[in-house]
Amino acid sequence: MKLVVQVKLLPSPEHAAALEATLRACNRAAGYVATIAHEKGVKDRNGLQKLLYAEVKATFGLSAQPAVRVVKKVVDAYATLAAQARAGLLGKTTSQRYRKAMSGPVVFRPEAAQPFDDRCLSWQADARTVSIWTVDGRMRGIRYTGSADQLKVLDQYRKGEWDLVQRRGTWFLIATCDLPEPEVSEPVDFIGVDRGIVNLATTSYAVNYQGRGLTRHRAWCARKRAELQKKRTRSATRRLARRTHKEQRHATHVNHKISKEIVSVAQRTGRGIAVEELDGIRERVRLRRNQRGTFSSWPFHQLGQHLAYKARQAGVAFLEVDAHHTSQRCPRCGHTEKANRPTRDDFSCRRCGLAGPSDVVAGVNVRDRARSAWAFVTMPVPTTPA
């Protein structure tokens, strides 16, 4: 199982200056390599390394291993660009975005992340320090910190590449660790989770995670964006980009909190987690004009991803079930009708009279479908007689 581990560096001013100079030198070298690769049409690792390895070392003051990392960084960037083009993420081949992306070399920002391996970077776990190669020489004794869980994972599964990242003057080392897959325990029952806009998540045991705070935050961000867009200055553009990233981080934080609590309850009670399969919902649903902005920014997919990976990490069963009519079907008698949901928040069965919050009813239906699906999945395969 893959897990991203992030540790925060606490460098001295001297160390920070050396790290910044290193990032800038490596990204200048990467930009040069990307330009030559585009001009000569050489984008494989062996070809680029033979062509530019010695020149990169001599021109940009890099030692052997950082020069190799720079070449690989460029190769990976072109491979990612080609994959995006094949998947249609850059639009049609005749679109302006596609032509702009494919007509020139890949560009690296001066502060873009730089990968390091164990030859460029070494850890001293007992002292909580790290030693990193820089253009000013080896910098030793750089302190680092992080959450207890991540530092434990770091000590046990540290290997491979690390990315050196600077975010607004703060330094981080980020890596993807490969953890052993925990065994999924047999669930005694399931927690059904209904995802929505007004209520971000509602469980089958009637716990409701409201989205009012996130909606108010996004409305406030929308007003700020409108104010900045009216100014049309370079400063306003930079602030607009920062505001967008801040809004995304806020939504991610909310989803992390919700998913962590649900998985914790499931793990403590021995239950599994079930959610609706909502892939392709944006293509299936027709919206009024005033709903499009809210619906397009609905972070339901990310919440499902957080629930899935946290459940795997905790050894909790996770299922996606059919989403059709979960809020219109009566969980007691099975009657399904649009009139069962007279308002967005209310459910009232036209046949048996069962009434309650519509989101809770949807969560119960998701739970019931997960019970049936799990019984089918875990059913022993019959053996045919010889």
C-alpha cells in the first residue's frame, strides 16, 4: 500500500540559503535539458544522459547523482505530458491548449520540487536530523519534524526517492512509502455513507456531517475571487492563484476530518464502510444554471478516495454500491417512488408510511446493498465434480 509521507525541515538561515540555491540550480539545469530534449527529439533516459550528463555537471555545478536526478526528472515530465495527451486531458489535437503544451519544451519553475535519492540524502533518526547534498556542499544536521505516525512510517519503510519542496519559505521532504497491505477483517455489519452537497456525508447510524461551513467558505472565496478579477493586475493574479489553492486545501482538510472519523468508528465497531458509486454523475445529472458552480466544485470524489485509502490502511472492508434510487427507496418495504421524497430533506414512504430524514434513509439503503454485495462477494465458489 502506497502512503505519502511528509516531514518538515527546520533549516538554519545558512542551510535555507543553500537549499534554495540548490533548487534553483537544479531547475535551471532541468530547463536546459528539457529544451535540448525538445529540439533534438531525444526524450529517453539513456539517450539524454549520454547526450547531456557531462555538460550538466560542468555548466550548472551539479555532482554526479544530482545530474542523473535532473535528467530523470525531465524524462518523467515528458512521459507525463505524453500520457496526458493520450488520455485527452489536454483537449483535442486542434485546441489551443494542446498546441501550446506540445509545441514547446517543458518549463520548470525556479522553486519546483527536486528529487533526491539515498546517495544525496541521509537520515539520522535518533538525532532527528538529515544530511542533504547542496551546491554549497553537504549540509549536515538539518533538523526535521512531523507527526508521530508519519515519523514511525519513515523509520520503518524509508527507501527510494524524496522530493525537496519549498512552500512560501517552508521546506519539506516528501516521499511515497510502500507499506505492507493490512489484512481486511470480516465485517460484522456495514456503515452506509450517503454523500451530498448540503450534507457532505450522512451515515446509516444518523450522524450528519453538514456542508454549511464549507458552502459559506466557498461563497466567501467566490466573492474574493470576483474582487481580485476586477482589478486585473499582476499582484491580483498572484493573490488569486494563492486564494484558489487555499480553498482547495480547506476542502481537503474537511474531507480528511470526516473520513478519519468514519473510519475510526468502523474500525472500533468491527464494521465495514459502503458508499454510493457516483462515477459519471456529472454527465448523468442535468442542472439549472445557478447550480452548476456548486455541483462542479462538490468534493464527493475526494471524500470517497479518503474513505477508501484510510479504510485500507486500517484493515476495514470498503465497498461501492449502486447509487440508483437510494434516497427514493423505502428500506422497510422496498417501495421505490419519486413521491417518497416530497422535499430534499424528508422521506415518507407512500406505501408503509415510514418517515425520516432522506439522507439517513439513503445511508441505510447503501448499508443494506453493501450487506447483500458482501455476501455475494464472499460466497464460496462451488466446485464442479470431476
